[in-house]
Amino acid sequence: MGKYKNPSLTTDIFIFDDNENFILIKRKNEPYKDYWALPGGFVDYGECVEDAAVREALEETSINVKLDKLVGVYSNPSRDPRGHTVSITYTAKGDMGQMKAADDACDIAVFTKKDLEKINLAFDHEKIINDCLNSIVR
């Protein structure tokens, strides 16, 4: 396996309600410690991306989600300071009343698009969030 250098695969989940409010977690660890981010994380070997998205949402937000749709694939080699990661991003629905920060999250909150101007976002999540918001406009 050592001959080829491959990017890591991650998933991000945009959990939203019917009023376009959405959940962000505050990162507990570096990189971007104490920055707000979409729930998400690395896909385990042998795991399909959809299962990883549901698992990561539950681990970080305590919410069982139902994936809504695929938003996009984000693959800029410099999007993560730890190395080249490719993120597959989904919108999802779940009971936002159940949210509780867990695992790699030290805080959790509900945001609106207007709130994005006032917070520090990790990685390329501002672009991803805007893509997600554009994808749910009905």
C-alpha cells in the first residue's frame, strides 16, 4: 500500500430544518480548534460514504439523520492543513431538538445564513454551507 499516495476521504453533513436553520459544531481539536464547522469526519476503510455521514452526524451531534441529497465533492488539495482530503457533502434532516455536542465537538448550535458573518468557520465550510443553502432552496 505504500507505493501510492492517495487523498483521505471525508464526509460533511448539513443538518437543516424547514426554515433553513442549520447545525454547526465547534471543533474540540486542531486543526481549527474552537472554529465552527459542519459535522463530519473521515470515512472508515470498508465503510460506504453514506453510512459514514450518518455515523459522523450521530457521533458529533447526537442526532440520527436521514440523508436528503448529495450536494457536492470538495477536493482542493489545500482544503485541510493535515493533508489532501476529499469531502463528500450531504444535506440531511433530523430532530434538531436532540442535538448535543459529542466526540470531536465541544459545542453545538443552530445558525442562519446571516450568522455566518459573525463566526470563524473551519476549512472551506463557508463555501460548502452556501452550496448547501443553494441546494435546499425550493
